[in-house]
Amino acid sequence: MLKVLFFVLISSGLFAQSLKDKLVGDWIKEDIRLKDGSPILSGNIKTIQLRYIFQKNGNLRVTYDGKSGDRPYIVKGDTIKIGTDTFFKIVSVSDIRLVVNEVSADSSANSLQISFLPAHLYHIGYMPEKYVTRGKDTIYVAKPNYLEPFFIEGEQSAVQYISEQFDFPEFKTGDFYTRFIITKDAEVKGIEILNSTNEKYNGKLIAAIKKTQGKWAPALWEGVPVNAEVKMGFDFGWSEKTVDKKALTTQESSQEKMEKSDEALSEAKYYFLNKNYNEAIRLYGVSIDNNPLNVEAYYGRASAYAVKKDTKKMCVDLLHLKNLEQVKGTELWNKFCNK
């Protein structure tokens, strides 16, 4: 019995080590959707920049929408534990793709499935722009997800950090466009202000950029550190001042509707849990009116109609989910409504 147990333990360890060996490398997000395979309709989630660089030493570099940070990771069985609070179940991993499912306390369809491509495949067809300086240094022009230096601050992007360090008065508006080099040795050099609406503050912006020294890791191209030119803009209320007022009003109105949708959804869940189904249905409707792509609201209202045994209205909401290509909604519509 002890021999069998020892063999099982050893086999499990080898399996985890094998998966870890396959994970080591540079992975870039190819697709992100709900765990059941349904498409995500929120543009903010669909378009996120996500890059994982797994290292043999148990360190993981995560880049998320311009924010980079290093965290420890371990592989146990088929699960990746990142830091102390992030878990992913490995669905599949090969030389051409990594697919993971988010593991969270939320067991609903809100959990995510993310697929990654190895960087060398993601970069197929991409040729970096580069030039040679008078000093014979080769400089590559940075491009997110393809060739970019890493700002290792975790909670902030370089733009956010520099903006905080830039002593620009809150009561003023301004627009600045800068250029600087992150060398292959992670040094900040060649800072220039390419465009400025308040030139007397240019020196303070250059000083703020210099404060990022020591917080960068160099860009990599074909696995080798390279010099990278970064161009970065800083807009302090300038666009709001100059943008067409009608367009700005439309943008704000759209944002307000999304907020109203989320607020109504939260209230609807409360009334549903307290078995006030009529009020829940009304609030789910408010949520949908403000955001017709709010999948969670359709599921919630369909559930409320199901409790009230109003099959006809339940099927209308399930049909909406089917048309939105939601896997679970399609299964329920086929089971209860497609007769």
C-alpha cells in the first residue's frame, strides 16, 4: 500500500513538473470569453492587453493594460497558483496554445476562459520598426503586445506613475507628448518633449519621467533585450476642453447608462434573493433598457419568470441570450422553448 501511495505521489509531482515545463515561456492573450465558451460582450474586457511570461525560477511577469509586475507562481496538479489569491485551471497547454479557466468563488458563467499564443507565433508577420543612432545604437520602436519595455510597478502603468510625479497644477489644462528610450540595460535616456501646450512645465515633466529610473525591464525581441523608443502622451483635461460638446455629452450619456444598468442589476439581485420577484423583474428590465447587452440581467429576469411559471416571457429572455451566443442560454432555450 505504501509503495502504491509513493508511486502516486511521485507521478503527481512529475505531472505538475511536466506542465510547469510546458508553461515556461512568453504567452500573449489571443482570446478571452466566459468559462462556458460564450463570447464576452463588454468591450473593456474583450480588448484588454494581457501577457504572461513564466520563468523557470517560479517567477511570473504579468503585463495587464500597460501595468507590469512580477509574482511567484506554482503548479499543483493541473492548477496554477499566482501569488496568494489567483488560480487558473489548465485546460490545455501545447507548443502552440495555452488555455486556462479562472478558478474563483463565483461559480457562475462570470468566470473567464483565456487562451494565449506563444509570443513567437503571435508575432508572425510583424516586423519591428527600428533605426540606428549616430552612436551606432539600434533603437526599436515600441509596440504594445509585440515589442515593449516593462514598467514594473504592479498597480500603475508608466503613464499613471509619471502623471502622479508630474507637478502640473490641477486647475490648469494641458497636453504633452513625449519620447524617451528604455535601453537594453533598463536605463531611461533621450527624453524629449515632442509637443506641449505649456512649455514652462516641460522641465517638470522630464523630471517626472526620470523618476521612473529603476522601475523598467528592457523590451525583448526574439528573446534578447533591446533598446526601445517609447512615445507617451499626457492629457490633463485638454481633450475635454477642446472636444465637441455634443460628442462629449453623448459619451457621458453612454457611461451614465452603463452605470445605471449595473446599479439596477445589483438591486434586482437583492430583490430576487428576497423573493420579491415582481420588483426584481422590473429592475432587471431597467438594467436591460440601459444596456441591451447585459447578459446577466437577461439570465436573472428569465430566472424570475421561471419562478413565477411565466414560461412565455422566460423564453423571450432565453431567446435573447441565444441570439447573443450565450452557451447556457442556448441550452436552456433548446430544452424548454424549442418545441
